[in-house]
Amino acid sequence: MSTHAEPTPVAPPPAPLEVRRLTVSYGARPVLWDVDARFPDGALSAIVGPNGAGKSTLLKAALGLIPSDAGQSLIEGRPVKAARDRVAYVPQRDSVDWDFPITVREVVEMGRYPQTGWFRRVARREGALIDECLHRVGMADFAGRQIGQLSGGQRQRVFIARALAQQAPVMMMDEPFAGVDARTEASILGLLGELRDEGRSIIVVHHDLGTVRSVFDHVLLLNVRAIASGPVDEVLTPETLRRAYGAATVTADDAEALWAG
Amino acid sequence: MGWLIDLLPLDYTDAVVVVGATLLGLTAGALGVFAVLRERSLVGDALAHAALPGVCIAFLATGAKDASTLLVGAAFAGLVGALLMVGIERTSRIRPDAAIGVVLSSFFSLGIVLLTYIASTDNANQAGLEKYLFGQAAGLLERDLVVMAALAVCSLTLVTLAFRPLKTTLFDPSFAGSVGLPVRVLEVLMTMLLVVAVIVGLRTVGAILMVAMLVAPAVAARQLVHRLSLVIPVAALIGAAVGVTGALISSRGELPTGPVIVLVAVGFVVLCVLAAPHRGVLWRARKLRAARRRTLAESVLVDLETAIHAGPPPTAVELAQASGRPARALRAALRDLDRAGMLARDGDRLYLSEPGAAAAHAVLERRELWSAWLEHGWRLELPDAREPDPTDLRASLGDEYADRLSALAAGGR
């Protein structure tokens, strides 16, 4: 028996995102099946799995962007509808028309609309915040550009700047590194690390197991069902990878190689 | 509306035509942007065609022939058509374009059948409904104009008020949903706005060609300006200008209004698509040609510099052989270089003038910097999202990083 007074139990911080028994299907085909997942606070988390595993669907369903058949999604312990201002969502880059008549700065301004109001003018101090967000992703010199003139990497940076402008403690990103050059990927990964160190929780749908191992703290391995989740080194074992990617495609040697990074 | 008609320095009929066509152009131009940017131009077409049976049914039900009553019928039919399109898309495996085609053709056929039936009845009132096919600007009544103006003002005010939600939904529906915007509602609203635009323009342009007034001004405006907050008003202005021009020509020449307005609109769009700065086809072609020509001249300059270093100054023929360039391209490049004062000649033999030698060195330096980037660029750790431009790496990277790159390349050797 300890003689010290027991510290009063502190409730653990609510998970930035928790889904319980989430089931989504397109037609008769289940895309997500009974998925339970809880992402840790203040961590850089990855959702990985093979093509068609439902990674993007998980984010969209968790945010209520597509209907789910069953299950529950909680952001910081509250239902999504009550917690929209706590999340910044970065959709897949291909989901928008990049020939749309809009400038880089206007896209980032969109991140402020939910807070400044959809109908009022953007106040001057908001301008400074937007400049700062652009600066953080290295796009300060591109504020007046048409988005159509940007490279793939620059477009991704603009989307991230918009998410920063939302000033939300939770960020969810859908395949931010798909089709992005190595330099941009490295620089965005660096930025995500900084944001995590500032205390934000970041959840990224990702496909590159190599960078998951070297950069991320937590991982959810998904293939329609949740295969495993937890710290990266515990989750990405040859055994779980085979279960997620299928024995036919991942031989023991491959899995070993992936596991070794 | 009377004061406006009196105010115009035109006789009464022309003044009514001008006001009607202006309202049509403003509304269709501004609201058509929402069809074009969502890649839903054909929805506008289907809504316009769907209006025709609405007009006929309203006439059969009320026996009235004034535009306002008939347009209410058109609006209802448009809404039913819109709901059907969405319904077919959602519940069956029919693709959106096919759903649009089905709704468009079935509603329009129904409209034609009803028109024919009405014409066969002995209703003294029936003459004139066929105007809704191709439109007629002359013969609008003042009180119809009042209704059209009210619709135009309401819809444009709505767009102004809801501009940010509309812009956000239009550009990025997933993001809009994630911040809690009612994306479905806004999308329905955009379709409603198209119905309103169709109603305002139907009498003037007619059901068949209404889609042109939705699409053409938006396409032209998109060529000219590059922000949504400008595209909408510019499209409205283009729509108004095109509408007035076409309606006046048609009422003077006793021509059907719809086709004339559409011809004017298409003429303007073609002009914009060809000649608009930055986006125009001709503008881009000219820029590309200039760039190719410059690249060719620079390459020949370097060839010549290399040849002079290696041996006696070459003739044009020798230069062509050594570089493997077609003789015609080489001649064109030499002409350009001559004009820029970069060449000197001794009989057939070619030399570089002093500015020519300097230019050749500059080109070589740029090429060296570019290959340094390809090899060592990854070590440079650029501080922001700037991207290397192969034609002018120094300008795109900035002097500091260009120098650092040269140093890296020199050190790596």
C-alpha cells in the first residue's frame, strides 16, 4: 500500500475521433463493416490498407458526408454535428475542378467562413491569419494566383492552408500525398510533425507503408474491417499485413521487408 | 416598369423588347454560371424543354394566354423535370447524362403533342402558343415585364446574399459538407435558380434555344475573368448585351427572336474562346509559337558557339549537317538571330557577333544550372513552394538559391 495520497483520477482526453461499429455499404457491397477505431489525442495517425479497403470512406462517413448504415462517430466525445468546428477536413485533391475561377487566397479564406460567418465581410485581422497560413505552407508568394496555374504539390499545400485557417484541433486528410512530388511530400510531412507537436491531432489516409513507419505515431490497418490499430511498430507486423493485404499479394518475405521498412 | 420604358429613347415596342431582353440576359447570364461550373449545362437545357408542356397545361387548365399564368405552369413543369432527373439518377443505374436526355425528350414530346392538340381545338385564344418554341421579343406586355423583373431581382439578390455558401459548395462540396453547410439544399437551390432563369427568358428566347443563354454568357465570361465574384456579373452583362442586340435585330427583321439571339451569343463566345487573353486559343497558340521559336534560336546559337570552338566557322549548310536540324528550321532560326544582331558573316561562314557570344554564354549557363538542378536540386531545401521553371531557373528559384545550386554542382564535381 502506498502511503502517498492517490492522485485524483483525471479523465483521459477524449479521442479526436472515435468510431463505433461503423458500417457503410454501396448498394449491397459492404465497404466498411463493423469498424471500431479510436485515434489518440495529439498524435499523428495513419489509416492504411489496400485499395478499396474503405479508408477514404471511413473519413467521409465519420464526418457524416456520406450516409452510414449503422454505427456512431464521435469527435472529441461529441456527435459530429455538434463538433464541426473542431475538425478541419482536407478532401482528396482530385475531388474539385482546378479550373474553377478562384485564387489561392480565396480558397484559404473559405477556411474562415465557418467562423467569420457566411454572410459578413472578412475582417482585416482575418487577413493576417490567412497570410500566416499561406506562409506556413510556403505559398505566401502565390496568394494571387489562379489555382489552375499551380502544380499538384502546390494545390495540396493550398488545401492544407485552408485547413490551417480553420484553426481546428483535429485535422483529417484524405490521401494528401497521392500524386505529389517527393519534395512536397517531405515538406508537408515536416509540417504535419510541427502541427502534432503544437498539440493537434492529425489523421491521414495514406498508402505508403514506408513513411508510415518513419513518421507516424499511430496506425489503423483497415480492410473493410479494422484489422489492427495501435502504435506503428506493434501494428505493422508481417502477420497483420498479410491479413490486411491478403496472403496472395504479400508473401512472408514481402511483409518482412515492409516490416523492416 | 412604365417609367423605364418611357425613359428609353426608343419607340414603345422597341423599348419593351429591350427591357425584356435585358432581363433575360442578366438573369440567364448570371444564373447560367451555376450550370456551367457544375458541369450541368444540359440540366438547363432539360429544364427549358420541360417548360413547354407546362405552358400548354397551364393554358388548357385556365384558358388564359397571358405570359404570367403560362410561366407559372412552366415553372411547375421545370420543377417536376428537375425532381425526375435527380430521382432517376439516384434510384436507377441510369447515368446522369442519360437521365437528362430521357427527361428532356419526353417532356418536349409531350409539349409538342399538347401544342398540336391545342391548335386543333376551336379555341379562338389558341394562336400564339408556338411562340414559346422559338421565342418572340416583340409582343411582350408591360405587366409580363414586371413579373420578369421581380423574379430577376429576387434571384440575383439571393445569389448575392448566399454568395459564399454557394461558392464553397460549387467549388468543393466535400469541404462544404464537412463545415456543416447544407450541401443538398444548396444544390437544389442552384437548380431552382436555373428554373427561374428559364422562366424569365422563355418568352423571349423560347424553349428550344434557352440553354444557349444559360451557357454562352458564362463560357464567355469565364474566358475573360478569373474569379467567381467577377464571372457572375460579367456573364450577366454579356447576357444583357447579347439579348438586347439579338432581340432588336429580330424585331426589326421580323425574325424569330431565339435563333437570332443565339447566333449573336455564339458569335461572341467564339470571339472570346479564340481571342481572350491568357485562355484564348489564338493567344495560347501565339505564345507557344513564340516560345518554340526562341528555343530553336537559342539552340542554334549554342550549336554555332560549339562549332566555332571546335574548328573553323561553319557555313549554314555545315551547321545544319552537324546539328541534324532540318534546313528550313535552321534558316528560320538564323534569320531570327540575324535580326537580333547576334550573327556576323564572312562570306558563307558564320560567326557570332559580340552580343551573340554573350547570349550564347547566357544560354549555356542556364542549361548548366538546369542540369545542376536535376542532379542536386533535392539537396537545395527550398524554403517554400516555389517550383523550378526550366526556361529560367534563376528567376524562378531566386538568385540566392541559384547561386547555392551552382556551388553544390561545383562541389559535387
